[in-house]
Amino acid sequence: MTYVVTEACIKCKYMDCVEVCPVDCFYVGENMLVIHPDECIDCGVCEPECPPEAIVPDSDDRANDWLEQNRTYATLWPNITRKGEAPADAEEWKGKPDKAKEFSPNPGKP
């Protein structure tokens, strides 16, 4: 099992999860994070740290549409090892449905 970042992260990108990850398996995009599934050690410490509850185990049905995106973008985006600033409007986006259309394939800044 691995953990997957889902669309709930889009435009929220709080990054609390990055601080607790013991193996630095998070990668940063312009408006969301992803987890490299081959680097994740399945410890689960990131899951409860995510304010929008965007991190789920790959066994969760919500992970189905996002596992391959996590795998793909973890190879394209830079690794992030320290928590950065969440977007100024993160609270406004938290909990909004259908955020997949807001996804940006552009890399972020670690």
C-alpha cells in the first residue's frame, strides 16, 4: 500500500504533510503536491496532517483517479522537504468539489 494525494489538495496545498514525512517522498506542483508511490514507505503519518483530507491510502476508492497522476508528476516536479506557504486563498478552496479541472501540470517551487 502507498498513500496518494487527491484533488482535494488542488489550490489548497497546505504542505503540513511535508514536515512529517520521514522519507521526503513529496513533490511540488504549481497548485498541489503528489507522493512518489515508489518512495512512500506506507507509514501514514502524512494522512492526519492534511487539513483538506487530500491524502488517502491507495486502497481507498478516492485514490483510483489520482495514483497515476501522483506517479507521473513525482517524476516531473521537484522534491519538497520543507513546508512552504499555503496559497493565500487556500481556505476558500478547502472542501470545494470538482477541483480536478483546476489542476496545473506546471512544477512548483520547493
